[in-house]
Amino acid sequence: MTLDSFSTTRLVAEPLTGAHLPDLRRMDQDELFMARLGGVRDKAGTAAYLGWNLEHWAEYGFGLWMLRDAATGDMLGRAVLRHLDVEGVDEVEVGYGFLPEVWGRGLATEVALACVRIGRDQLGLESIVAITLLDHAASQRVMLKAGLVYERNIVHAGLPHVLFRTREGNHRAENQSTTSRSEAAETDEP
Ligand SMILES: CC(C)(COP(=O)(O)OP(=O)(O)OC[C@H]1O[C@@H](n2cnc3c(N)ncnc32)[C@H](O)[C@@H]1OP(=O)(O)O)[C@@H](O)C(=O)NCCC(=O)NCCS
């Protein structure tokens, strides 16, 4: 199956296309955005990133979504459900990134929750992972709020990372609970 656009309360997510190149460039050139994503990319780096993310969509029917402000249409960030090699094991990761001017409003948590739900309900994934650098506290906080739990430290791209993963038990508990997702998002152990 191929996934398409989706919406959250404050965001509209559109599948990546070649037309998003200028939006990707803006994010890839932003030092704060890219600080824990390997640093800023040059033009060729962004073009390569666009290319392999489009290939991912073509091969798997899901991948990177560009995220607009639902109210204004402004481009704010991006999110992914994407295959990831974790120490030789094929996993699907959830990821997110926003322009610095909109940090701290809960947008990453909002889209991460939506991506986890899509991965589970529409792609039928048994688990979804997320990785980040050891010192990226904000991203780890988003992972917790999106219902993932710390699994172990790993080496990825030659650097130490933490690996978080959704849990079957979490999903069952969520399905049985009458607590809304926004309320559940306020706890570390949903
Ligand atoms: C990481 C990132 C996605 C967070 O986005 P966001 O929309 O600000 O995230 P949210 O508002 O949903 O949640 C952030 C949480 O981290 C917390 N936080 C922020 N900075 C923190 C820090 N330095 N230390 C500890 N916690 C921190 C916030 O307080 C918030 O938690 P709370 O709701 O419990 O208070 C954003 O900083 C970003 O886009 N960074 C650049 C791209 C990137 O690094 N992506 C992740 C790659 S793994």
C-alpha cells in the first residue's frame, strides 16, 4: 500500500516530492536544525538526500513527509517513517525535525504520535524504533512522549546513539485505555 497525506491538529503532512527541494534546502542549511543530524548539507548533499528519500517512497510506499502549519500553510518541518539498518537488522524508524522558530510547542510530539499510529495501524508494524545521539535530550523527550522506551545504546554511522522502541504492551494498554492521546502524551510511560 502507499500512504498519502495526513493531518494532525496543527499540521498537514504531505509526501515528499521533487518540488520540496527549496524547503529541504532551507532546513539543511539551518545550523540549529542540523546540529545533531550530521551538520549542514551543501546543495549536492540535499539533492542526494531528496533522491534517496524519493526512492524510499517508490520502493516502500511510505517515507518522508513535509509538514505545513495547518492554519497558515507555512512549511515548518519534516517527519519520517523509514527503513533503518540498526546494527544489521532492518527496522522502521520514526523521525522528526522542525525549524527552530517553532520548537517547544509540542509539534514534534504531535507528529511522532501520528507517525507511530500510522505505522502500527496502516502499515501493520509490530514495532517502530527511533535513534538519536546520546546528548540529544529534546529528541529523547519526544520519543518518550510518543510512547517509545529506551532499549539500548548502539553505534550508528560510527557514532554512539540511543535506540528507543515502541512496545506491544504499550499499544495494548493504549487501545484499552479511555485516556486520550494528548493526555497519554504527558506521561513518560503511556
Ligand atoms: C528535537 C526537536 C524535534 C523537538 O521538537 P519540538 O517540537 O520542540 O518538541 P516538543 O515540543 O514536542 O517536545 C520537546 C520536549 O523536549 C524538552 N526539551 C527541549 N530541550 C531540552 C533539553 N535541552 N533538555 C531536556 N529536555 C528538553 C521540552 O521541554 C519538551 O518536553 P516537555 O513537553 O516535557 O516540556 C527539535 O528540537 C528539532 O527539530 N531539532 C532539529 C532536528 C532534530 O534534531 N531532530 C531529531 C533528530 S533525532
